[in-house]
Amino acid sequence: MLGAKLRELREAAGLSVADVAARIGRSESVVRRYEGAAGGIDPSASTLSAYLEAVGADEAAVAAVVRAAGEPADRVGLSADGV
């Protein structure tokens, strides 16, 4: 669910996987895995924060990602009030 939300935010921002990968300093294949492709992986809190910043996530989007992560906001290094 987290990966699908990340992909949704990236696509809504009009960014490609390559765009986000370059902005957060990860490979395209890793970004695809964050988004749930081929044995998806969860990003670290700092990478998740960078991803959200890269796609220009607003407060509502951050809150949705926190819910999708299924963790309390402070545990994933985010707050529902922003990145």
C-alpha cells in the first residue's frame, strides 16, 4: 500500500522514476522497488522524507503516506503537519 501511494504521488507530480531517483540519490531500480515493483522494499525514514520532498508532497499527502506506512508518524520520521 505504501508503494502504491508513493507511485501515485510521483505520477501526480508529473515526474518519472528517473526524475525521483536523481533527486533522492537512488537508482531507478530502487525507486521502482519502493513503489512496489519486483520484491518491493520500504525506504528508510530519511529516504521517505526525501522522496516526499522530491515529489512536492503537501501536508495531506504526507498524512496519507503515514497512514499507508501503518506506523506512527514520529516512528517513520514524519509528521502529519509536513515533511
